[in-house]
Amino acid sequence: MKIAVIGCTHAGTAAVKAIAAEHPEARITVYERNDNISFLSCGIALHVGGVVKDPEGLFYSSPEQLARLGVDTRMRHEVLRIDTAAKTLRVRSLETNEEFEDSYDKLVVTTGSWPVVPDMEGIRLDNVQLCKNFFHAKEIIARAGAARKVAVIGAGYIGIELAEAFSDLGKEVTLLDNMDRVMAKYLDAEFTDAAEEALAGRGIRTALGERVSRFEGRDGRVAKVVTDKGEHEADLVVLCIGFRPGTELVKGQLDMLDNGALLVDEYMRTSDPDVLAAGDSCAVRYNPTGQQAYIPLATNAVRMGTLAGRNLVEPKVKYRGTQGTSAIKLFDLNIASTGMTEAAAEAAGLDAAAVTLRESHRPDFMPDAEEALLKLVYERGTGRLLGAQILSRADLTQAANTLSVCIHNRMTTEDLAYVDFFFQPHYNHPWNLLNQAGLAAEKQRAEALRRQAAEEQAGAEQAAAKEQAAAEPKPERRASA
Ligand SMILES: Cc1cc2nc3c(=O)[nH]c(=O)nc-3n(C[C@H](O)[C@H](O)[C@H](O)COP(=O)(O)OP(=O)(O)OC[C@H]3O[C@@H](n4cnc5c(N)ncnc54)[C@H](O)[C@@H]3O)c2cc1C
């Protein structure tokens, strides 16, 4: 069996390892246009900020390691064309420019994503940088040395992490976003307010609710970011405004969402039975809504990659979907979220409600305790959990993982209120914070039900009174003289 894998970062590496383990007899060829594999982009900000000194640690595999599994990894080889009907690929070596054809029995598309680059004036100025791969990391670090004022465009978790890293390096940082809150996709306002306060406390300027319209330069190098509300001086700009799936090669050949994310079934099979796909090139099933969504995360990529390998020939193990669970450390704040925010649930038209708890993370008799902010979003009628967010100086981020499992298993606020968690004073209360959130939501639901019953009762009484009034005989009118 001849297997071709295109792209070898997280999804590709995971797929190749799984295929080699399941099909030792197979001839596996990997095409990767980069000069490295398995780069952990999550380490870029840590490397920029000097926390991770040796970038070697940001790779967990290599062509040599894959060779030991019998895999032929062709580095600096770009796949130019895929013909799924003929099961062939057109490939170019980026070293020699030589082009050749290859064929496959099974193809795994793990071509990932690429940063969104807006088509606007000044976008090609020097020092306007992208942030995705190891090459970008090196470029950012090289250019940051001489930069004084850095503008980070996009206040998602990648932008926030970079803003913190540049601030640690002593740069004047401006963080811009067209949304009026930072990390608005993952967190509701109670949490983003705290994050914005933390950013301001460290001298990072935020320019929120501003849409970038162009970049102005001096001597070919960026000097200014111009928005619909003003101007911001910057001698280094990093764009972090999102990602697009890199699936142009199979456009028109495989089913995809409007944004180009490949649609795969729960066994990672595309609309072509001999083509599987995984990672950022794909849409994923978002469990809170049950819909396909584009949520590019390394966590999904490694799981999907492994499953593409395991299910290559026959369906064996199902993908479980995702809650888009993620976390960020912002200075001394530990923040994590899973599933839907209240704002997202409302935008999706769900009848959602939320409870927010502010509690010390462990008993007051302990020498110290940190405040924890926990929000639970749930479906009003059924109590089904939809999402959660947690923030504290204590690291309580694992609570988001626990809640992710709860959402995955379609648990309700009542389940959460009474499910078993340990108690130990170093870590929590006899009623774990998550139990407390469940109890608070149950109380809120009971009150809402009582209110609804009272309203229904009042409505019924009013209707009965009206009916009675209508049934009563009307006094006869006297004819006027
Ligand atoms: C700065 C940053 C921080 C992040 N932090 C986190 C985090 O903390 N947690 C988390 O879960 N996720 C994080 N992510 C997201 C995570 O990195 C991605 O979800 C993950 O890289 C996706 O892996 P992938 O293998 O699907 O795709 P990609 O990483 O995009 O890799 C695709 C590969 O395919 C190759 N390729 C594409 N087209 C071709 C072609 N035609 N021919 C040959 N090769 C090709 C590319 O060169 C690339 O190596 C972060 C991302 C960034 C940019």
C-alpha cells in the first residue's frame, strides 16, 4: 500500500506515526515544504520573550526519527497539485526546482492553515510580520531587537501572548483589535475586563474596537498603523488576526465549508474514500452545538492526525468532537475556557443562562487563598452545560478540562452540582467550586421556574377574570327620553 501524507507539523506527524505503527508494510512518503517538522507554535511567544532559550525544544520529531519508522520524509518539497480521481500528486523540490509525479493508494491531507493576511495598503512593508512557524519566530526575534514600538494586531490568545512577550522585552506595545474586548471569542466581559486590566497594569496599550485600514512606512519599513479611529506608531507589526485552512489544492475535489475547511466524518474520511484529512485543514464537530466549526488547535490536530492514521484502511476509532478548550497565562493570571461563552450562546440563538461565582479558591483558614472567578453557561430549559470560563492567580485551569468532559458527556447543572470531587484544604473546599457553580445554576433555574409558574398562574387568573367579566349579564341601557 502506497501512502502519501502532505504536511508534517502536528496532524501530519501524528498521522505518520500512527500509520507506521498500524501498517508497517506500507510505503509512506511525507511531503513537507518547510525545513522542519513538528514545530510547536505555542512556544513562539515564550521564545520571543526569552522564557524558552533553546528553540530545539520546540520540536518533538524529526525526519531522522520518522526514517527509523520506515518513513520517507521529503523535506522542502511542495505538493503543487492533487488529482484525487487519478490518485496522483505533482511535487516540486524547493531545493532543486525539479518537478515530478507521485501516486498513492491512500492520501492524508494535513496541510494545516496559514495566517489571514488582509489585502491592504502597506501590508508588504518591511517589519510587518506573520506569526505561525519557526521561520516567523526567527524573523520576529531578529527584528524585535531594534524595534522600540511594537503593534500586535489581533487580541486573541496568540496576540495577547506576544504582547506580553514584547512587554517583557521592554518594548512599547500596542494591542489592536476590531472587537471591543480582548479574547472576545473565548471569554465573556467579566474575564476580559480582568485581562484588560492586567495588560494596562503592565503598560500595554489596548486599541480595541479599532479596524486597521492601512500601514504607513518610512524608507520601506513600517512606521505607523492607521485605523478607522486613529494612528499608532510602530516599527514592528505582528499580524495575529486568524487562520485560513490551506486546502486550495483540493478545492472542487473534496467537500468543504465556505472558508475552505475540509469536511471529514468521524473517522477523518473526506468525501473521497481514499483521502483522509486532519488538523487545521479541517472543520471539527463542535459538541456544544453539534455543528461543524473551524477551531484550529494543536489539540485537535494531534487527535485527528492519530485517528486518520488508525482509520486509514478501515474505520476503527471515532473522533469525539471538541469543546475548543483552551488556556492562557497572562502575567500572573491563569485563564481557561471551554465550550461557549454566554455571548456566543446568545449569538447562536440558544436559550442560554449563566452563573458567575467569585470565591476564594481554598478555605479561609489556610494561610493564603486566591480569588477564583468561575462562570458556567447552560441551556435554560434542560440545564445542559454549554460552556465555562475560569480565572485566578491560583492555577485552576484544569477545571476547564473537567468541565470540557462534562460538556462532552452532555451533563446538566444538576449533574455538576452533585458529581463527586475530592476535598483537601490545600486545593479546594468541601463543595468544590464546580459543585458550587452547579448548585448556583440549579438555584437560578429553580427561581426561574418559580417565576415562570407564578407568571403563568397570574396570566391564567387574569384570563379567568376576563372570561368571568365577559360572561356576566350587562346592565340594560335605558332609552333616553
Ligand atoms: C503562535 C501560535 C500559538 C499557538 N498556540 C497554541 C496552543 O497553545 N494550543 C493549541 O492547541 N494550539 C495552538 N496553536 C495552534 C496550533 O499551532 C495549530 O492548530 C497546529 O499547528 C495545527 O497543526 P496542523 O498540523 O494541522 O497544521 P499546520 O501547523 O498548519 O501544519 C501544516 C503543515 O503542512 C505543510 N504544508 C502545507 N501545504 C503544503 C504543501 N502544498 N506541500 C507540502 N507541505 C505543505 C506546512 O508547511 C506545515 O508544516 C498555536 C498557533 C500559533 C500560530
